[in-house]
Amino acid sequence: MRSLKLNGTIVNDENEAYVIAEIGNNHQGDVEICKQMFDAAKECGANAVKLQKRDNRSMFTKAAFNQVYNSENAFGRTYGEHREFLEFGEREYAVLKEYASEIGIDFFATAFDLNSADFLASFDMPFYKIASGDLTNTPLLKHVAKIGKPVILSTGGGTMADVRRAYEAIMPINDQLAILQCTAAYPCQPEDMNLRVIETYMREFPDVVIGLSDHQNGIAMAMVAYTMGARIFEKHFTLDRTWKGTDHAFSLTSKGLSNLVRDLHRARTSLGNGVKQPLDLEVSPIKKMGKKIVAARDLPAGTVLTFEDLAFKCPADGMPPYELDNVLGKTLTAELPEDGDLSFDILK
């Protein structure tokens, strides 16, 4: 059975969904705001909070780092300055790791490059995320796999060959892997989510947990994904959709995240055991709404029953209507008043 242990929580096909509040850089570069987001995610019932870690100067070309960034969401004059403003370092990660432990929520991050992977390893992160952009970055995949902690891999923008290559790069080193269906669009429209890929992944990778990195502006599609087998869900999270930044507009606020967690828990229990049988709680309403066979009028003994002699009325506390063909043409051995219950005891 596919199973993955995430900091003590067992994630498998039978258990509840594991929900990740993707904070990313929505903290505005402020560690106190980030702690508030940890609090809110915990209160909403999320299992984990996630940041993004980049070593910007080694990750971007000089041209990309120094490119003028005129966006209304910019926190600096150049793209590099913008990214550096939002980047947390050793002090912030130390504070946040301790705080997450205090409030009881899992804390981890996406490693966007080799240096960042090593940085996160120095904080003994319980597991690691690989972003869709690094699905084909085999050196990074193998480097993170060697750390020896679970790896959660997003697959946006990839082909099945890309996903298979990544799987084959990681698994011989570290079989603690989860693969997330993802569409690399921000936000993503429901018609672009291709959730049937989850079923494909379930067939193609029977030994790893499957999930959904969900950039859709809502929670309904996550319920569909759960019924298909997804058990890890990552949703972007913010405290205020009006804050400066590209991710806030499609991120869930606390109300949305709470509803997501609630509905995913309901999704698990609503699936049941697959055995069609009446429940105790159905007995009373079915008796009230269902029908039984009764006399349509006063019928004397010796009546040979026809369809016109009978009626189907509530409550369903007598002979069920499916017995009709077994009583037509039979003879009453006793009189039956209007609305009287028909039974095989008075038929021959």
C-alpha cells in the first residue's frame, strides 16, 4: 500500500488528506506577519505551512537578477532586489522553526536550488518540496533525495516522460516520494486542471502517494481530486488578498482554508465502505416516504385481485410494491377494508 510519513503523520489512501498552507512569499518579507500566518493556518486545521527558499544570486543569471522590475508588486527596483527583500535567512528560519514547533504545525520549504537545499538541510527540515519548474532539474532532484527526508514533487508544465524521469531519479536514492498533479498557471482555471492525471499517476506510480498542488481560485476541485485518490493538497494562503504581491489574489484566506480542511475531512467519511445497504438513520424516513400495497376500496372475501383493487400508500410498514406481480390474480380468503394492509396470509 502506498504510504508516506510526514513528520509523524501517515498519509495513505485510507487516511484523511494532508493539507499544506503554501505561504510562499505572501509574508511580505516580515517574520511577524509570517508567524501570524502560521497561527491562522494552524487554527484553520492545516497540517503544514510552507515557505520558498532561493539563493537568488546563484539561481538567477546576472541579467535576470539586475533586470529592472517595474511591476506594481515590486519590493525593489530590480527583480533581484525584489526577491532579496522577500527572502528569509538564517535568523528568520530559526525563529519560524521554533515557532512552528511551539504551536504544533509542520514547517518546511521548497528548495529552488542546490544552495537552498543545503540551507534547509541545516535546519533539519522534516521534508522538502520541489517546484514544478525543477521537475526536469535532475541534479537538484538527486541532491534533495540524498538528504534522506520525504520529497514532495510538483509536476506542472511537464510531460509524462518528465515525471517518469524524475521518479526514476529520486526513487533509487530515496523512496519517500509524493507526486502532485499541478497546472503551472497562477491562477488556474478549472478547465485547465486536468484532474484525470491523478488517476493516471495512481496507476503509473502505485508505490507513491499522489496529491494536488492547486492554484485554482476555490476549493471545490480539491474534493474531486480527493475522490480520485489525491491525499496531499497544497493551496496558496494569505491573510489579505489585497496585499502587494502576485500570489495573494488567488490565495485562500482563513475562511477558505478552514472550509477546505473541513470539506476534505467530510470527503473521506462520505466515501463510506462501498457496500450498498440501508443505514439505521434511513429507516424512519424511508418508512415515512415509502409505499405499501393496500386495498383501494372495501374488498369482500373471495375477490380475485386486479390492479384496480389495489393502491400504493404511505407509510411503508406493509407489503412492498415490488410484490405486485405475486398477488395479482390471487383470491382473498378474508374481507379487506379500504386502506387495509395486504398480506400473503389472506391470499390463496
